[in-house]
Amino acid sequence: MDQLLQQIEQYKQEISSVVPDGAEALEAYRIRFLGTKGIVKGLFAEMKNVPGDQKKEFGQVLNDFKQLAEGKYEDWKNSLGGAATGKSAAIDLSLPGDALPLGTHHPITLVRDQIVHIFGRLGFSVAEGPEIEDDWHNFTALNLPENHPARDMQDTFYINQNPDWLLRTHTSSVQARTMEKQKPPIRIICPGRVYRNETISARAHCFFHQTEGLYVDENVSFADLKQTLYFFVQELFGKDVKIRFRPSYFPFTEPSAEMDINCRICGGSGCAVCKHTGWVEILGSGMVHPKMLDNFGIDSNKYTGFAFGMGIERICQLKYRINDLRLYSQNDVRFLKQFTGAV
Ligand code: DAH
């Protein structure tokens, strides 16, 4: 036993005097002390020869020694950068680096950027607002007072903490926020995420994206609205695109209209997307209701404006033939990587 303790003492000195060197020396050290036929294992094997009453003491010394040997190994390995251990530890600096997998833009981002770009050329700047809205900006200021039937179409999620807070149902809330702090001329485009309390399916989701547009100035007419939107779809879908306006109702515009384009999927001959009509609705629009302007202290006798709102997913569906809304948020790379380089 004394002889063994003496030996351990020598090994300890050896370990503390070893100066860490390259990976090869580290491996030699590991084999010598910690390998399956190494010193530590060998000493543990000696345990059976130690008299019973000394086993405990010897065991303790041995464990300390093992920890010392392993600690040295870990420190040494870390000082080499971890990876540089083992037989093929040498670093070849001439090797090319590991290629980073390149991501792609999400199709919603691609289309949003195109929309922003097209309107940017017409002098519209981007305005943003919060996704957690209050009742006033999302509904009441837009001429949708409590108990107004048009609220039924936009059920949403409410925040328990405050019954006045909700997840915005449309980007029209940004119109309200802009008119609150800015006076005409106003020319903004407001892309963003919106929420609705809907059961998720291929055609509906509890969140999606919209882009709102608002133009308020003197002498803005319905003809300006039509021409602006016609220019927009021509830029986005090509010169051959056809449009039509259908009368509609929105509480914040008067008159209101929905705009359809000829179906990009079937070219107008009729398919499931256009429900065999040849036309697909892409946006709601209208002349800003005078009451809206008055709500924000903008003189409705002097100023007029037009507004519109469109779903980005729908535009994307027509542009890239995407037939299921759920694909946008499933994060399936097989879907996402198809848009590499797409514009
Ligand atoms: N906010 C409407 C919706 O989500 C879309 C819309 C329609 C926006 C007409 C407008 C507009 O600005 O003028 O259904």
C-alpha cells in the first residue's frame, strides 16, 4: 500500500509538471493516464490487493488522483479549442470553410416588399402601428361603433388584462393612427400582420397580412383611386391584367368598392380559385368617409381621400399559385425554398 501511495505521489508530480502541448501530446497523455490500459485503471485494479482496513483511505487517494488526471485532460483539451482533439486533430487552414446554408425570403415578405416598392414610386411612404390595438383605433374611430353589425365580420382575440385591448383585425387602424398625428397631404401604405378569430383551414387563418393604403389631399377623386390601383396591379401582375370594381360597403369609406382582377390561375376561363367566375377579389377600397376625416380634425369640406386594403396572402396565392393558406406558416423548407430568387 505504501508503495502504491508513493507511486501515486510521483504520478501527481508528473501531471503537474506536464506542459500542455499540441493535440498529439494530449492524446498520448490520455492514453497513458486515462486509457483503458492506462495508469488510473491500473491503480483501481490494485484495489483488490489492498488490505480491507486500508481500502477506504486508498480509495479516497485514488479518486482524488483520478480527478486530477481528468481535470488536467479537460483543461488541456479546452486550451486546444475542444475540436482539435483525436487523431485527425491537425487544422488544415487551406481547406475551404463550411458553407452556411442560405435562407430565402418568405413569399409574404417578397410580395410585401414589391407592394411597398410600387407604391413607393408613387410617393407613398410606409407607416406602421401596433398589433395589439385598442377598440378606438381598430373600430370606433373607423366609424364602427360598438354593436355595429359590420364588427361581426371581424371577430378577434381580446386581451384579458384590459377589455379595451384586442389583436387588430385589419391594418385600417394605422389609417386612424396616422390621421391622428399627421395633417394632409397624407400618402401612406401600411403593411402588417392582422388577426381574426377564425377556424384554421386552407382558406382561413387566425392571422394573416394586409397592406392598407391612404391618400388624403385636396381634390382627390375616385378616378385617382381607380387609376392608382390599376397602375399597381399592372406593375405587380403585368400589363395584361384586367380590373373591375364592384360596389361594396365599408363603414370608413363612402362610396366603397371591391376590386377584382381577372384570375391569374386559369386566365379567366374558370377554376376553383375564381369559383368559375374568371374574377378574383383582391382588395376593398373607397373614398374616405367624411366622418372619419372629421374624427381626426381634418376639414372634410376641404380635403378628400381614398383608402384601400388588401390581403397579402391572396395576392401571393395568385402570383405564385399557392393553394393552401396554412403553407405560409408551417415553416416547411420544401415550400419556402421554392421562392429562392423569385420576384
Ligand atoms: N379593412 C378592410 C378589411 O379588412 C379592408 C379595407 C376596405 C380597407 C376598404 C380600406 C378600405 O382602407 O377603404 O376587410
